[in-house]
Amino acid sequence: MALSIGVPFIMMILIITSICCFIVGYQKNKKTTPPVPINKVYYFLLALVAGGLGAHKFYSQRTALGLAYLFLCWTGIPSILAIIEGLMILSKPSRHGDILYL
């Protein structure tokens, strides 16, 4: 009984989260905003420690996504996404040491 109630609820949360991140994340026009220099190590540490609250998004000046992470932090999904994003940012090559332009 509990499993049959929990699965649709989780699916609903995943759908709402993906729609919110899509709407909020793609409203930013990258042609008009200059790239932001960030330190890869700081970004990774913020994503690892406080990524569920969107701290790494606020650090990279993506306030709208940071607010979406903060709004959905109770689901636990932003925490998982933050760890994945932190690992992805560490694997990106950069020309200037630890500085990466997003």
C-alpha cells in the first residue's frame, strides 16, 4: 500500500522539479551576459557541502537556479544534482589553473 502511494508522489516531484529547472534555467540569455569566472575547487566544495540549498548556483551568479534549488531542497533531488554538477565541473579542463568561466 505504501509503495503504491510513494511511487506516484516521487514521480510527481521529479516532473515538477525538471519543469521548474527547465523554465528557470533556460530563461537566462547567454549572449547578453558575460561569462563568470569561478574557482572549480570552491564550486565543488559548495556543491558538496551546501549544494542542496543551491549555494554553488549562487556562487556562480545563477540566482534563479539557486532559488529553484532552495525552493526544492526538501525533496533531496537538488542535493543529488549538486553532487553530480560538482563532479562534472571538476572534470572540465580550464586554461587558467582552477579558474573556469561559466
